Amino acid sequence: MTDLSVWLEATGAAAGAGGLGYAKVRAPRVYWSLVGMPVTWGRFVLSYRSTMDVCGLTVQPSGLRAFMTRNVARREVQPVPPKIRRVRGTSTGLRVTLLLPAGLEPADLIATSERLRHAWGVYSVTVAETKPGYVELRMTGYDVLRRVRMPRKARPRGMVVPVALREDGTAFERDYRKAPMALTLGANHSGKSMYQRNLIKGLAQLPVALVGIDCKRGVEQTAYAPRLSALATTPDESASLLAVLVAEMEDRFDQLRQHGVSDMWELPAELRPVPVVVLVDEVAELFLISAKKDEERRERIVTALIRLAQMARSVGIYLEICGQRFGSDLGKGATMLRAQLTGRVVHRVNDKQTAEMGLNDVAPDAVPIASLIPMERPGTAVAADSSGGWSKIRTPDTSRDEVAAVCREFAHLVPDFPALKPFRPYVPAAMPAVSPPLGKARPVTS
Ligand SMILES: Nc1ncnc2c1ncn2[C@@H]1O[C@H](COP(=O)(O)OP(=O)(O)OP(=O)(O)O)[C@@H](O)[C@H]1O
């Protein structure tokens, strides 16, 4: 009897251990919630003070606090670490809010994040300043970018679209009012289209006009036609469409002047024109020319893009430009346009120079990170903006059919936009699951 119970216990334990081992690899979220989080939480609480001490993250207290923390027996004043304000477990890690004492700054914690990671046995520790004097330690228990699952609370709202996951487990959100114009770079098969696909999935659910420019004959964006207000699939169509958008921008400026405001968002909601997001896939197609006769068209396109990038923010027209490279090799106007695109997302690149094109002027520290993105991790990128901050992100693996279905579901949100009517893409009664054959994606002209 005793033998049987020992055997049952042993096999149960072995099965349990095997199950946990399996969960650790196959279901890291489950493993983290069942095992990782309680262990890490305990380790954190027990070793917090000593860890902060050895990492040099304590300060000598002053005044009353010094009196209260005095070791009476030895008559010494104990150095104090940042005060823990809150510890919270999430499905990916632990979040700890700390109140910094005078003498410590967020940079001190950032500099020691690698040591903290080892001390608490977690996958990564990132430090974010949440408000003056407070920082949040974001620990992740496992590699959250291996299989991306967006946080449940991340939903499109206002002009904000959650588009990828950061390595600290939080959602990376594209906020058009904070970074109105953006550039996405990356080599072939690095995940640029996936990024735009996730953006379109979010944008489709918001009250905005979506304008597509996809000079690869519309192979990617035609699938989203039911939710697009306009689609251009050739450089000629793009030139005409951009001219209409520039005219729209000028009309909107007149409207702002009439109402005595300088920004569209200051207008009352009932007077406010609908925001427009222009998604340009493979921008090089608009810049490169194969014959002398195309030069004039290129000039028109580049001038229109630069004007929109420089001024259209305040009238709610936003640019989202995507390409493999975006430097002076594209010719006149390229670097001028790039300077206006302050939101940057750089996927895997073939050379350091491309990473520099995307990041050097906004977040130079991130250039080596973007240069090291491995090929077997498509969709991974470095996202940065002009504030100097950057983060490593990865998009969820979203199929084109899924996004096409969202576009059909929200087709009723396509706003009434008479100026764009000639560019409305042809939407067959039943959209095929994959893009129609090349050449079918023509805008209707009446
Ligand atoms: N986040 C991701 N997770 C998993 N797979 C991804 C992810 N992003 C992209 N992929 C896969 O990588 C491949 C290339 O992605 P995508 O087409 O988006 O790259 P691209 O940079 O647009 O390539 P190209 O320049 O050739 O059009 C696709 O097979 C896609 O399914």
C-alpha cells in the first residue's frame, strides 16, 4: 500500500513536473501565472532591500527619516531604497511602482536594469518614468515577443491604435495626434506589410477616412477596399490623389481661419472634418522614375507629400509611409520629407546605413538594436519618436483575411467624402478572400 502511494506520488510529481516543463515552453503565460509569478513576487519582496543596496540604488536619508531609520543598537543611519508604492502581477510579468527618494533619478535604475533582471531571475526589466518622482519597473517573466498576444485592454480609440507589443509586455500604440506623420522601414520580408495590416485593422474601426497608396498594383491594400475611401495603385493615380489631398488641406485651412482656430481639434465636434490617414506602401515607387518623361510627375508627387507632411497635421491629415530604404539615394526631396516623419518604426534591415536613415536623427542609441533584429523574427522592429525614447516591438501575426473581414464589418464607417469619390476602389459584391488578379484594382471614375 505504502509502495503504491509512493509510486503514485512519484508519477504524479513527474507528470506535474513534465506538465510544467511543457507549459514553460509551450504556454509560457500559463507557466508564468502558476509558477513564475508567485516565485518572482516572493523573491522580489524578500530581496528588494539587499538588491537595491548592492546595486547602489539607496541613498542616505535626511532629517526625520534619518532619525526613524537609525539602527538604535549600532547608532548608524541606514541608507534607504526607493519606496515601493505598488506591486502588480500581469499575464506577462510584474509591475512595481517606486517612489524615488531625493538623490535618485530614473537614469540610475535604467543603468542597473540588467543587474536587477539577474537578481530577480526575470526575462527583462525595463524602467519607465510614470510621473515626476515615480518610476515603474516592468519585469517580464518570459520572452513576450516570441508569440505576440496583445493585452486585452488594448483597443483602438480616438486617434490611437494599438499595433504591436513592446518587449516590456505593454501595447505599442500609434497615436496620430502625438506623432502625426510616420515612417516605417525594413528589408524585404521584415514585416512592414504586417505592421500596416495591424494598423489598418485598428484604424478601420475608428471614424476616419482611410486612403491607400499601394504602387505594387494594390496587391496588399486591395483586400481592404471596402473600408478605403480611396486607393491609388499606380504613380499616375497617386499623383492625382495627392493633389486632391493637398486641395483638401487648403480648404480645411480656410475653414479653420473662418472659425478663428489654428487646429482642427479645437473645432466643435459637429464642425470638425473627418481625420484622414494616408497609408503609402513602398514609397520608393513614387520617387524612382524609369524615363525622363516621368520626372514632372515625380516632382508633383514629392512636392505634395512634403507639403502634406509639413502642414497637414493641424487639419487632421496624417501620413503613414512605408518603404525599404528612405535616404538621399531616392533623389531630391527624400531627406526633406523624411525629416518631417517623426514617428519611426525600423524593422530588420540589410545594412546599418538603413537603420541610421530611420533612427539616427530621433533615437541614435537604437541603431545597433535595429541592426541586430534576426531574420527568423519577422515583425520585430524598433519604434521611436522625436522625444528620444524608443522600444523594441513586434506585431501580432494577423492574416490579411482577418483584416479584410474587419474592413468589411466596418465598411459603414467610410465617411462621405465627395472629393475622394473618383478614387473609391472597386468593391465586388462578394470580396474574394485573397486579392483579385493584378489589374482589377482600378478606382471607379464616376
Ligand atoms: N509579427 C509577425 N509574426 C509572425 N510572422 C510575421 C510577422 N510579421 C511578418 N511575418 C511574416 O513574415 C513574412 C514577411 O512579412 P511582410 O510581408 O509583412 O514583410 P514585408 O517587409 O512587407 O515584405 P516585402 O517588402 O517583401 O513586401 C510573411 O510571411 C509574414 O507572415
